[in-house]
Amino acid sequence: MKVNVIKNVLQANDIIAAKNRKVFKEAGLLGINIISSPGSGKTTLLEKTIPTLMPEQKSIVLVGDLETTRDADRVAPYAEEVVQINTGMSCHLYANQIAESLTELELNKADFLFIENVGNMVCPGEFDLGENVKVILLSIPEGDDKVAKYPTIFRAADMVLLTKIDLLGVLNFDLDRVMEDLRKLNENVPVIKMSSLAGEGMEEWLGWLKEQRNKSIGNQAKFITPE
Amino acid sequence: MKVNVIKNVLQANDIIAAKNRKVFKEAGLLGINIISSPGSGKTTLLEKTIPTLMPEQKSIVLVGDLETTRDADRVAPYAEEVVQINTGMSCHLYANQIAESLTELELNKADFLFIENVGNMVCPGEFDLGENVKVILLSIPEGDDKVAKYPTIFRAADMVLLTKIDLLGVLNFDLDRVMEDLRKLNENVPVIKMSSLAGEGMEEWLGWLKEQRNKSIGNQAKFITPE
């Protein structure tokens, strides 16, 4: 009986997610679902990514958190629009929370819609939000066993960012083991070694984002810089 | 309707949790539910704690993970008995998974029953397993905003361990901010600054564990060292 309940919730979610995906496409937005444990650096990544994309490309951010607006406050100075979604007791965002947020936004204002999911390696992987790509962050301090231990999310990844890579020398972390585990789950997923604070990997990450947007939306620029 | 389903699941869980708690008491075991994000150091804590308690006090360990037996394998050399519970897609352990495991164990063999929950800061806080105490780990690399962002779990904590404290000088982490946020949620919860690898905080942690067991079970020794 429990399984049926979960299935129905998932089915209802998927129907709404498909609608969100259509809205993104019509608005010329790439939807990016950013997933990781708490403290892997999702918000710092956005703080560094969004201003570097500007002024040619602009971003909207939806932030999921149990409580507080701390992450939304951090990205607010850079994004065109920010919505904080407080999930209360829920460990992930639902597609309908995204759908509700979309009605309040001027979607034509931006090229990228970043969704910072609730910090969690399990639940967010099971709920499609309508995104075009799932980006998974794994930070060096979390340890080199995490890919094997949280396979669902790494199987679903379109991009894996190894964050806080500057700590590789400070902490025990077997990079080869992580890559080996990852290749078993998701053979061709791209991996970028990043340090948002040091700027490492940023260029490659921005290149990938633009390429994904071109694939989904086409490469016409939405904002023409005034001559 | 969704809320009703969740309530029923929670109620059913709580009934089984109460039974588990009774079984622990009768067997003279302190039940410890260990909760944190992935990579905060739950398994390392157990690897260091269990041998230090021995030979006077012995431990059984139940480990929750989506897949793999990696954590169970790591504690197996030290514990009297270890059960790996694979949760599949579930982000937390349920009381009935604990109840099933208990039937397979010789509970009289041990003083402490450590339950290493699935790495997650949200879901495990909502499901009572029958434990006597909830121990929450927060590692320095996760960042100093996590107490405010995951209040449910910190509100429920009987002990907070600040792990990987040796990284305090290496990373930006405002300890005062964390303590201030924590005091708002849980005024009297004890906090220990720990480094399992460097041994810092270990004595205080072991003292607290023994004190909790005495409070719950009474202080008679289960194992008398042969004279």
C-alpha cells in the first residue's frame, strides 16, 4: 500500500514537471536542478556563476530550504529574480512548488533558471522538477565513498562538480576511487574539478552551461548588448 | 490527503519505536540514533568509539544506507554484531527496520546499540526509531549556516558533536554564530568539539555516553571483567 501512495505522488509530480519543462522551453530558459548534501557549495557556486554570465546572460534562481531565506539572500544581489521556497519538513522540492513560483516571475528576463534544491543526496533525485539538466555537487570533505553510497543521484546526473577541490591536498580523498565508482553508474557524465572560491573549473563550467542552453533552446542571444 | 498518509505512516512508526525502546530497556542497552549529512564522520566516530569502550562495554551497530555495506564493513571489526539495513530509495530508517533487525541479534551481548542513520539532515529527524538519545553531527566543512537551515534536527538533538574541528583554522567557520543559532533552537543541548582522528573530545563523548546509559538503564555493569 505504501508503494502505491508513493507512486501516485511521483506520477502527479511528473505530470507537473513536464509542464514546467514546456514553460522553460517557451521562455527560452535552461532549467538547472542543483543537488548536493548540505554544505557542498551550491550557493557559493551560484554566487560566482551568475555574475560571470552577466551581462550577456541573466539568471533567475529558485531556492529550496526547510526554513530561512539565507541562501536566497546570498544570490539576490546577482540574480534577476529570486524565489525562496520553504519546504518545512520536506527533504526536497516538488514540481508543483516550481510551477507556483513560475507564475510570479518574468521568465523572459533570463536565460538560465537555477533551482537550488534542499541540501540532500537522496530525496531530490526522485522528484523531477522539469529541469533540463541535473547538476550534482560532491565536495572533497564529504569523503570518497559517497558516489557508491548514494548511487541514485549519481546515476541521474548530467554533470558532476567535484567542489572544494583545493582541499584535496589537506584531506584524505581518493579521486581515482570516486571516478571508478562514478563510471560504473554513469559512464559518460562529465566531471569538473572546481573551487568556486579559487576560480578553478569555472570556465569549463560556464562553457558547459552555455552549450546545454544552446542544445535545449537554440543559440540565439536573448539580450543584445546595446551598440 | 497527503498529510493524512504521512500522519498514518508516522503514527505506525511511533508505535513500533515505543516497542523498540522497551526491548532496549529490557536488554540493558542504550539506543543511540546517530544523524548527520553524508560525510560528517558518523562511521569514523563509531570506529573510534567502540574499541575505546571495550572491553568493559560492548556495542551492537545497525547501519542504514541506500546501498553498499561499506560502513558496516568498517565497524565490523569492533562491534559485537553489525546489521546493514539497505533502505533502497528511502532517505531514513524506519522503526520497523530496527525491530526486524533486533530479532536477529543477541541483545544481551552489549551495552550500547548504535544506529547509524542514512546520511541526511532532514528525514531521519522525523522518524523515531526507539532510541534513547539522538546524536547529531555537524562537521566544520559543512559551513556555519547549517543549524539555522536544518532546525528540525537540531531542535530534537540530545547531543551535538562538532566534528572535524581540526579544520576550524583551515576553513571559514563562525563558531559563535553556530552556537547562537543552536541556543535559539535547543537551549541546553550539550555540544562537544571533536576530531575523531586527532582524539579531541573523545573522553567527554565517552563520559556522556556512559552517563546516558546509567540514566536509562542503571549503572550496573553487564560484563564483569574476570578477576
